[in-house]
Amino acid sequence: MAKLKIALDGPAGSGKSTAAKRVAELLGYAYLDTGAMYRAAALAALRADVSLTDAAQAEAVVARSRIELRWTGGETRVWLDGEEVTAEIRRPEAAQAASYVSTIPGVRAILVARQREFAAAGGVVMEGRDIGTVVLPGADLKVFLTASAEIRARRRADELAARGVPIDFAEMKRDVVARDRRDAERAASPLAAAPDAIILDTTAMEAEEVARLIVLLAREKERKAEAR
Ligand code: DC
């Protein structure tokens, strides 16, 4: 079978991560969570004590940081300069910090180059905010997931609660909305659906339904690619 490049984009809580992992599993593809890279980059900047709005310094820190991701079929485990930071990057502070460092074009350039390398051989599901628009504009299948802010905040809250991180739902919702705004309004590769992306509103969908639908679309693309 043809090995596709699949781009899955959307805001926080749209169901992207759950869908992307499940799609990768069902298709036997590799999976890359690009948000985890931005979170690790943000952590590197925080640890180096550089201001998240100091573009040059943050870029220099990220350039010399070793960020490693390993997906073993359950969760993405992440190492920063040899130290495991899997739990730390999932904290709300890391998410907020990531949405700041990800506005820095130099930081994006470094991470995008690594992401393209990962996708080079095909057979990948990559999730993020700009995969279909910037990282892999030639992706074989692009899906942009959306959902209401309410349900997205609820999903994020449940996810964190499952990890034992205490949360305040009202604050979580404000956080989600603020982060969306920053992600969508930034000048460098804002969160946006590619013109050729399929837009899927997951508000009333179960995670498994979303994944199955994407797999169906991917199988069709694989068949077409084979026939060429
Ligand atoms: O998907 P996530 O919540 O783990 O992403 C964390 C932050 O990283 C998010 O606020 C925006 C940023 N990000 C990005 O700018 N581009 C990507 N491809 C992925 C994430």
C-alpha cells in the first residue's frame, strides 16, 4: 500500500491527539505530536531562564537543546537534553509557555525542519496547528478538527484530571480561549485550516468515530495513490 503523509490540525481539545494516535495505530503509521516539540522547546527556554518573548535568546536555546520524542503506542514520551520531561510538558504552564515560544519564527523554523525530516519517508500521521499549511503543504490527506470551546475545555480538563493534575474548569475554559486566540492571531504560521483540508466538527462525535472516519478517508487516498 502507498504510504501517505497525513496532516491533522486544530485547536487545543479538538480531539486531534486522540484521533491522530488512533489513526496511526489503525494504519500502522508513525505518529508525531508536534505540540510536544513546542512544549519541550518552551520548557528549555524556561529552564534557561530566558524571557519567552526574547526571540533571539529563545531561538538560541532551542537550537542547542536536544529534544527527543518516542511514541511507543500509548503516549508520546519526551526527553529534553537527556532528561525525561513527559509529565512536565503536559502541565498547563508548559502549554501556555509553548503558545508564546511558538510565535517566534526562528523557533518554528528549527522545529519545522525536524518535522519535515520525520515525514520524509511517508507513512506518517502528524498533528499540530500548521501541518497542512506550512510543514507538509503537499500532504496526501489534511483534516482540520474543530469543536465548541466548551467541549474543548471539558476534554482538556478531563485529560488533566486523569493525570491527577487539579484543575478549575472556568479557568481552563479561559485558558483554552486565550490560547486559541494567540495561536490563531500570531503572524508566524497561525492556526488555520489549509484550503484543501477537510473540516470536521467533533463537538458531538466520539473519539473512535473521528478516527474511523479519518481512516476511511485515508484508505481511499491510499487506493488512489496505488492506482496512479
Ligand atoms: O497541541 P498542544 O496543545 O500540545 O500545543 C502546544 C502549543 O504549541 C500550542 O499552544 C500551539 C503550539 N503549536 C504550534 O504552534 N504549532 C504546532 N504545529 C503545534 C503546536
